[in-house]
Amino acid sequence: MGEFADMILDGIFCESCGCFISANPKGQPLKCEDCFEEELIEAVENDVWPDSMTFSVWQNIKLKHSEPDVRE
């Protein structure tokens, strides 16, 4: 692999868009805040619970990013 690919796998650059995340890598691929939020919004729209988060956190995110129910 190339050097840039290795830096993505280390968590220096975003795995989705390639933007810089951190000079102190976590040692695993990560997403920047924008890409992570896009993924969450897409998950809410498709009603898909991401594997990496607890149910209570998922419920809070769904509430934050969902369309409000309008009562007539």
C-alpha cells in the first residue's frame, strides 16, 4: 500500500473523504466529524441502528436528527 493509504488506516486522515483528522493517530481508520454526521443522518433516514453505539445513544441521535411528528 501507499503511504497515504497507511495514514488513513492509522487514523491520520478520514477514511471517507481523506481530510486531515489528527497528528496523534488512534491506530485505526476513523471518519471526520462531517462524514460521521452524514453517516448518522443516513442511518436515521433508513432507520438503521449502527453496530458501534449503544441503544440509548442511538435513540438520542434519532431524536436529534428526525423530522418532528406533526399532529393535526
